[in-house]
Amino acid sequence: MSSTSSWAPSPPCPPRALYDVPAPAKLNLFLHITGRRPDGYHLLQSVFMLIDWADTLHLQRRPGGHISREDLNGDAPALPEHDLVVRAAQALQQATGCTWGAHIALDKRIPQEAGMGGGSSDAASCLLALNRLWGLRLPLPQLMTIGLQLGADVPFFLGGHHAWVEGIGEQLQPVPLPPARFLVLKPPSGVATPDIFRHPALQRDCTLADRHDFLALDAQALYQYGHNSLQAVAQQLCPDIGWGLHWLQQQGLPGRMTGSGSALFAPLANETDIDLGTLPPGWQAKICRNLSAHPLQA
């Protein structure tokens, strides 16, 4: 990556040179595939919503430029070239010439292979925290440029607000969403995103939605708007998705898949009482609230 900023010595370091920062998940309220570019990337429309299911990153500033990483849940971290947190830290070093290093410990709570953006959120929180921990003070647009090279969802988490999303995921417009509660389910199995996008049965010609029409809806209609174009194919590849949708229907809940799955969600009325004891072993379930803004927005 070419340098976008010259690095200067950092200001006095925060106490203990240590930050503990959250990395919240997202839900796709809907996800419409509207076309495909000549380079193979799919065009989409969606609304990304921040929720309070979150990972936590513990970052400690260290001299010498080395980036180390551990997983506090006992899992072996991915190889550095595949680990978005390590790649985010290295990309920030490369973009600025910064010679500080860091040790990053990840308390992973967001399910993987869920379509909830956990890896992208971890990368975004890493960029935001190290930008301050290393005293870089890069403005948000420069962090967005770095984040987009890590993944299409990373700029959303850097932006810090619910967003109307278009293009390949890089066109973001903040949108207000009313406070709400959601039941989020994660089956024990997952599905590979590339397998969905290359599937011949994937619907790729959704009619364009209108952001103003969406925002004019009342809360109940807003949280049941549209559909997820990936859901039908994902359900073929991962039968647990169909089981979970049926379970939600039995609870009287209008469930759908988020992102490329396999997590499912349904809006809850305040008085809704759900018996999670009927879920089979291996399923994860959490009642979540949407956030007014990213916890690191300030």
C-alpha cells in the first residue's frame, strides 16, 4: 500500500499504553442483489445495523514494530496473512511508516461464518484503536481508504452508524433506525460465502429499492422490509438455516438470514417471551438491541 501520511512521533501515551475496545456485530435488515459488474463483483442494496453482540480487543502498544496476536478463547489465530486484525495493524503501519508495534488479544464472542461482520468489525476497531494508541491521528477518510482494502464491510464499522449500503458495499449513507430488540440465532453449521455468490440459482436482478420510501415506513414495516437474495441458495447449502427459519416461524417470528449467513434474526416486540430451551444443542441464541452508534464513535 502506498503511503498516505507521514508519521511523526506520537504524543504522550495513554495510561499503561493499553486499550480495551469493543467490536460490535451487524445485521443486514435486507440484502438485495441488483446486478453484477464485469469484474464479477455483485452489486447490492442493504441496510447494515449495529447491534450489541460484540467482540473485545485488548491492545497494548509495544516498541519495535512487531504485531503479535492471541485468542483469549483458546482457538489458534489464523495465519497472519489471513487474520484481518493483524492485516489491519500492518496496513496502518505501511500507510504511515509508523514504527510502533502492538500485542492484540481478541475475546471472540461474535459467531464466525454468521454473516454478522465479526472479522470486519474486529479490523475496524483495531484501526480506530491503534490510530490513537500509536498517536497517528489519521482522519476518518484515510482510515476508510485503508479499511476498504481489507474488506468491503470494514468502512461501515469505521463509519460508526447504521447505513444504507449500495455498490459492492462501499457506498454508505447513514440512516436513522428506531430502537428495537432482535432474537439472533446461529446454527452450529456455516456456509462459505463464495459458494453462494457463484451458485447458478442466485437471484441477481432485484429491482432497486428507494431509501426515502424505506425510511418513511413505521418501525414494524421497516424491520420486515424486503428480503435477503442470498437466503434461498444458502438454505440449499446449509439445511440448518431452513430448520432455524421454521423454528422462528413456530415462535410467531418473521425470521430471515443476515448477510451470507448462517445466522438468522427476527425483530421482537417488547412483550415477546421466547423459550430458547427448545433449541437443539450447538445452537447459539442471543437477544440483542440495536445501537444508536458505534461505541468508538467518539
